[in-house]
Amino acid sequence: MVQGGSGGAPPREAEPSHAAATAVLLAGSAALGGFLFGYDSSVINGTVDALRDQFHLSKLVVGFVVSSALLGCAIGAWFAGPLSDRVGRVKVMLAASIVFVVSSLGSALAFNAWDLTFWRVVGGLAIGAASVIAPAYIAEIAPAALRGRLGSLQQMAIVLGIFAALVVDYVIARMSDGGAGGEFPLGGSAWRWMFASAIIPAVMYGVIATTIPESPRYLVKKRELGRARQVLAKVMGRGEADVKLREIVASIAADRPVHLRDLRGPRFGLLPIVWAGILLSVFQQFVGINVIFYYSSSLWQAVGYSENDAMLTSVINSVVNVVATLVAIALVDRVGRRPLLLAGAAGMALTLGTMTACFATAPVVDGEPRLGDVAGPVALVAANLYVFAFAATWGPVVWVMLGEMFTNFIRASALAVAAAAQWIANWIITTTFPGISGVSLGLAYGIYTAFSALALVFVFRAVPETKGRELEDMDTLEAPRRPRAVP
């Protein structure tokens, strides 16, 4: 038996069924950071038109205000990995909760666009940190057989956060006199209450963060082997904790802090597996999914829907998102990661291509496309199928792979770099959409169609399968080999 850390009697080891339930509970608790991400991403959806009217914003400035949180997310993600290696995963979760509460209150009380932008950036720091810590923590406490499904809880939490935010926006707008820009019954503009509502999940996240144990792999890095074994004994069947602890100790060969230079490799400055993680993150955003969740209410109003109908349509999109994520959870450990990514990229290319055709051929009235009796329903169905294709594949699977594809030693830092790249890509898409769509919605969706096709090629040529592999074995991963031509 491996000794170390706190003394006392050996911990009581969990039975397999109880261990699996404990792993699910801990993973679900950590994944609440994803709920904050989803909630923050979509709570602004219902406020866009109200902010534009109240602060007299141009399309370019609207795009910057909406996307400003993503700059903070990139910074938060970049520093979260090294910080979590220094102080622990759980403490970073707690700090993120506190920062997000403050930013939500500041956003609700904003007096101009630049003040709101500042508080959105501050909130982004917390969301970026949570986006790194949740998949890392889940991967580090999950048994290999459950890791895909438990890793998918991060995406499930994100889509539930999106759904909750859109429902709250819809309810607040319906209760107010004049929609999102009107007066809320308790006083103040409705859009301010939309931002303030984010305080509730932020507080819940912080409270739950105080109740979960630290990651066993972090504890091993800190030489607290006794505590690490106690955590492992809770999430594994009888007799497996000691074996797993020895594997973790062996896999963490260095006893120094991890630095970004540890990610350097022979090609283009980084290890190939780090590049794979970065490009997975970038393609996840360049297919344009967050355009649906940031701008869908404004988008559907622009093509002829009323404010209430547009918000209701956005809620329907989020329901599809939730259902598709359940499909992903059911399939990710059975089918594997690569097949889902390939199928999702193909599905997104097809549905985005359909939306491109609908918007590119629609007549323009008062500067906005007007979908007809045929193109309107076709575009709406294609949008929901696009959300389904993303949510059943690229949404959860990328987060699963980012949590598991790196070795123990570099995981937190490599994940931080990949997540920072994801937030920057998200910012680029979110900031540029109002301007590109102002030229042509067909052009915007055509660009996202092209990136979906490129994502398909990238996965086929460069992304390894991680299904069923222990985290301690990830250093042997290679990109899939292309079949050689028969002479």
C-alpha cells in the first residue's frame, strides 16, 4: 500500500455502485462552472436590443459589448491552469464564484456601455477559470469507463445554463411593460434584472465548491498521498484505489511546478497534442454556434418575428440543445469521440449550408432579409438541426477530450492554453457577426459552413481516439494514421 499524507486508519472503500454514484455527484458539482458559462453566454441574448436602444449603440459596438466577456474568459482560462496547479482546483472554483457574483451585480447596475463592458470582462475572468477547472477536475476524479459520460456533464451544465438564462429572459420580458427595455414590476429596467439573475447560480456554485474534495492528482503533486487515496477510494471499487494511486505517482515524474515551456514541441513551437487541443477548441467556435445563443432573439426579429416569438424560438433552440446533449452522453463512451466529431462536422456543414441558401436568396426589406413562407420554416428547422448536430457531438466531446487528452503533468497548463484559444475564437466570431451579417446573413452562415467542412478534415487527419484510455496512458497518444496506398 502507498503511504503518505495524513495518518489514521485506512479509509473505508466504496462499493462499485456507490463509487460510481459518488463520481457522478462530484463531476456534477464541478460542472456547475459550465452552468455559469452557459448562463452568462445567453443571459445577454434577451438584452441586446434593449442595450442598443438605451445606450444608442452601433452594430459594431453591440458586437463588442456582447463579446467583451470573452476577452476576460481568455485571460481567466490562460491563468487558471497554472493557478490551479499552485493552490488547487477547488480554491479556484470558489474564487471564480465570488468574482462572478460581483460582476453580475456590476452589470445589472451599469450606467453606460463601457461600464457594462468592464463588468462583463470581470465576469469573463471567472467563467474562463471555471471552463478550465471543471473538465480537468472531472477527468481527474472519473474512472476511465465513465469519463466520457461524466466529462459530458460539463456540456450538459452549459446547455442547461443556456436554457435557464433564455427562460429567465423570456419570463422577465413578459412580466415587464415594454419587453426587455421596459420597466420591471419591482423597479428598474427589465434587462438589469436579467443580468442580476446570474447572481443566484454563482452563489450556488460557490457553496457547492466548499463541499467537494480536492482532485487526487493535484494532491499527489503536493505529496498528500493519504488524502489522495481517500478521494480515490470514494470514486472507485474495492481494492482499486491503491493501484490507481501508484499509477498516478508514476505518471507524475517531475516534482517541480509546470510551466508553459513544458508544452513546447518540435513542430511550430508546441507539442502536437497541444496543437490538436487548440484546433479542436478553435473549430468548436468557428462553426458559429454561439451566434445562435448570443444573437438568436435579435436574429429572428430581424427576419420578421415579434420579440416574444423570437425569444420563444430561442428557448426552443435551447431545449433542442439539452436533448441533443443527452444523446451525446449516451453515446460518447459507446461510439467513441472521433466518430461523433466526424458525424457532427458533417451534420453542421449540411444544416449551415441550408441556412446559407435560405438567407442568401431571401429578399431584402428595409435592410433586412425577409424569409418567405417556405424559406422561413426551412431555416428554422435547419437552425434547430444545426444545434442538434453541434450539441450531440462537438459541444460535449471537445470538452471531454480537452479534459482527458493531455498527460497528467501538463494537463492543467495545456487545457488552459486550449481553453484560452477557444475563448479568443469565440470572441472573434461574436464580435464579427454583427458586421458580417450587416453585409449578408448568407455570407455569415457561408463562412461557418466552410469551417464545419474544415473541421471534418481536421478530425479525420489529426485527432486521436481517447475512448477507454486511462489518463496515465495518454502520453502514448498519436494522431490517426492514414492508410497507405496499396502498391
